[in-house]
Amino acid sequence: MTTVAIFDLDDTLVDTTARLVPEALRRTAEALGVPVGRLNAGGKTVDEVTAPCGPLDPAQLEAAARAWYDPVVPELAPAPGARELLGRLRGRMRLVLLTRGDPQRQSNKIDRAGLRDLFDEIVIRSSEEPGSKADDLQRILSGTDPKRSVVIGDDPNDELRYGAALGCLTIDVRTTPLCEVEGILANEGLL
Ligand SMILES: [Mg+2]
């Protein structure tokens, strides 16, 4: 039975909050003509980010979405230990990257962080599409034993919750550095 490791991207393999969010918030505030402080800095989608501004008219919403989802991404250093971990796991388990957002922006982040070649499969789901990461995890794991799988992420209300519900081992990178992941997988008998 193949072991599967499913990695989140944002704030798991790249430091999105520190490296990309401030500039995206600045652009979005500028597009709307509001102070940055009016936006919900913790939002992931443009709807969440602009929610404090109240209902936007269609032109405003389009301008905000263009700014928030700008596909231009600067060169990104991957999170500490990310490349090393993926390199060591490569060929020993099926490595899947699962991310939601604007497809072009997410794809560009993967390239700008130099992560594309380190995965067996990359799943990018548009945040405009219905469904959640629960559906994506189920599809990725179909035909495999979830107990032989690990989900590595940072969001307790998203991939970590859905992964645990499916019976996967979950690793929260907010409390477990990537350099410890290989040892945990070995201890759990997944390597
Ligand atoms: Mg994340």
C-alpha cells in the first residue's frame, strides 16, 4: 500500500503571511481606495478580505479581486527545511501538494519557490469552485488507506481538520518544524 503525504502550500511550505500578504493587502486597499486597516488581514479569499468594507459593487469587487489575486509573485524562499524534507521523502512515498486559491497565483507561487519538481502530483483548486479541501483529500486518497497517509498543514479549520476526519495522521507546522516531520513519519511506521 502506497503511503501518501499531502502538503498544504500557504504558510506550510512558503511563508505567505509574512512574504506575500502585506503587499496583497496594500494593493487591494489601493484598488478600493480604503486604508489597509479596513481590510480583514486574516482573510484568504477576496470576499473574506474585503468583508469589513461592506457590500461592494461589481466593479469594486472585480478591482479588489484583480489586486488580491494578482498572479505576479516575487521570488520566494521556501519555508526552512521544506526542500530538504521533500528531497528526502521523494521516491519513498507519494508526495502531493494541495492548495486552494487563484490557480495562476498558486501555480506561480509553486514555481517562484522552486517546489514544482519535488512533488509527484500538484492539485490546485480555484477558491471560486464549490466544495472544499475535504473533497480534494478524499479524491487524492481514493484507493489508498488513509491510515497510511499524512496531511501536513497549518490550518486547523481546513486541511488538518479534514485530514483527521478521514483518519490520516496530521502534522501542524505551526507547532512542528518541517525538520521534525521525517522522524515523526518514521516513528508512526509510515516510512
Ligand atoms: Mg495554509
